[in-house]
Amino acid sequence: MSKAISLLGSTGSIGRQTLEVCEALGIPVLALTANQNVELLEAQCRKFRPSLAACMDPEAARTLKIKLADTGIKVFSGMEGLLEAAIVEGADTVLTAVMGMVGLRPTLAALERGKRVALANKETMVCAGELVTAAAEAYRGEVIPVDSEHSALFQCLQCNGARGEVKRLILTASGGPFWGKTRNELEGVTLADALKHPNWSMGAKITVDSATMMNKGLEVIEAMRLYQMPLEKISVVIHRESIIHSLVEYCDNAVLAQLGAPDMRLPIQYALTYPSREPGPASELDLLGCSSLTFAPPDEENFPCLALAKEAARVGGTATAILNGANEVAVADFLAGKIGFMDIPRRVEKAMSAVSVVQSPGLEDIFLADAAARQAAI
Ligand code: NDP
Ligand code: MG
């Protein structure tokens, strides 16, 4: 079990639930970070007494410093602040729950110090999964997934996963709020509709990603990188109820699944307690309350983001960073009311055809691809 953690993105949906888990399990929190939500970050600092706190936004960091002047908590700003938090002394685990590719450098910094990274921030794995796994191996750090599907796979792989006996990874997808709609109907959906996820309460960006099904596309790439599996050995199945969080099919056709109530506190906790399990705050699964569990094939025709993500995975190199960068700006524009819902896949596709791909990229190639994709997706 983690002795003490550093929490990046503490004011978000995953961040707040992580603090509930830490409080329930008595795990000390030594660093907290946010972008600009100073009010909540200050309250969290007063409650959890970390040794340092950081805001990405410099103005917010200045305000936080004044607010925490009586506490002795060191306050940092910008990427430097996130990096300080990632390597804070005494924390053996860094839970990265920031939104977007901004989580990449802190993840690498933590791994280079041999820490455990409990990874919610899937964009990092999508952009630079090979560099992340290489850093974990080189410095004896470890990456434990927090994303519910990948945590489910991780749990189902505990018995035989390392021995090459896995035939297929099966990721479940709720389908989001627009499942069953046609492309024409999707042209007219609103931001308010997109933010109504049927089963999960999450941050705005991932909620939109779930509605476009880009989230599942990102998760396919995340699974490839985490478990070193080729694209053709990863399937997606629509499972509206979000009770089965994912499945592993073995070579003898045994299929192991992990079930649970849709409650992120369980995968968050497992990433902190692994390899042991502890009683915790996650909700119990009421099996008798699940009248039926349903399965359907994904619809890549009406939800082109899933197909675009698979295409990026097939191309490899910086293609997945291009996909991700374009998607981040397109979703930000959709959230700002500047573009329509179906402009998201259109912009991602535009960036994917405009930006050239570099194979076997280093960190700089990935940042350049990300920047070019953000430009091309405007
Ligand atoms: P939220 O938007 O709720 O929270 C994001 C957190 O990151 C906040 O603390 C925010 O600070 C901070 N942040 C945002 N932008 C920046 C930035 N540029 N630099 C530094 N910090 C930043 O997101 P979620 O908690 O929903 O998701 C976080 C990550 O976890 C995402 O990668 C998501 O895909 C993944 N994930 C989330 C799940 C969920 O259930 N929510 C499930 C599986 C994965 P501030 O509050 O100040 O803006
Ligand atoms: Mg998920």
C-alpha cells in the first residue's frame, strides 16, 4: 500500500474522490495541485496539510500563496510547480488526475525517481505511452491504471496475464448520452445534452469524450500501451449499464471480468493499495438490482472518433499525439460554445491529415506533434 501520495489535479472529479479514499484509508497527502481553483485547493490544503501546493495558473498561484501564508505550506506555480509536486520527498506514489497532455512531464519525473504513478490522466499514455513504459522499466517505477476499464483489465490479468496466455482484451463502453443516435441527429445535439452522462459524474472534457466515444478510442490506445497488446487483440463492446468494467479473454477461452458499481473510488483505491485490498468507501454492487446486463457492437459509422483513434493507433509514432492534441482543442472549443458536436471529429480528422507523423518519436517530437495538431485543428 502507498505510504504517502502526491496528488496532481486534486480539485477535479478524480482528485476529490482520491482525497476521500486517502481520508478513509489514512494515507497522507504530501502535495496537492490544481490549475486555477484556488478556493477549493486552499480548503484541501487546510484539511490535508501537504508540504507543498501548486497552481498551473501563475495568477492563481500568487493568490494561493497569500491565502496559505499562515500555514508553512510551500506554494509553486506553472509546470515547475507540477514537477515539484511529482517528486515531493516522502511520497512513494503520484496520482496524476490532471486533464490533458500536461500530465506527461510530471509522470516521467515521478517514474525517473522510481515512484509508483497511479494514472488517471489517459492523455499521457495516448501521446507518449512508449516513453512512459520505458521510463518505468528503466528506473523501476510502476504505472498502475486508475481508469476503470484499465483497472478492471489489470485486476483480471493478475492471475496469468504475464505469461502470454491472453487472447484478447475487451473494453466495455457505456456508449454515453447519445448512443443510438444517427450522424444527422448528432449534428444538432447541444453542450448541455453532451454533459449529461448516464452513469458517471466526471470532469467536462472526459464527459464530452464519452459522448463522442473518443474516450473509448483513447482507452484502446491506453490499453495497447499499458499491456503491450496489438490493436487487433483489443475489442470494444457497448455495455450500457457500466457494471462490467472490462474483460480479459484467455487462450483457453476463459473470460475473466471485473464487476462493480460505477464508482471511481474503487479503481482509485486499488491503484493505491495494490497488491493488497482494503475495505474502503466505494459503493457495494447490488447484483440483484442489476436486472440485466446488455452487450452490443460499437457504432463507428455514427461515432467516427472511435475509428479515428484506431486509425491513429494503426499508424503509430506521433499519430496518437496528433489525435489527442487535436481532440483537446476541439473539445475545449465545443465546451466554449464555438463549434458544434460533430465538428469535433471533423477537426480531429483535419489535423490528422495535415500533420506529418514521425515514427519512434522522442519527447521533443511528441511536443512538436502536439503543438502542430493544436494549430491544425483550429
Ligand atoms: P476535471 O476536469 O474534473 O479535473 C481536472 C484537474 O486537473 C483539476 O484539478 C484541474 O484544476 C486540473 N487541471 C486542468 N487543466 C490543467 C492544466 N492545464 N494544468 C494543470 N492542471 C490542470 O477532470 P477529471 O477528474 O474528470 O479527469 C482527470 C483525468 O482523469 C483526465 O485525464 C480524465 O480523462 C481521467 N479520467 C477521469 C475519470 C472520471 O471519472 N472523472 C475516469 C477515468 C479517467 P482546476 O480545478 O483548477 O481547473
Ligand atoms: Mg474509462
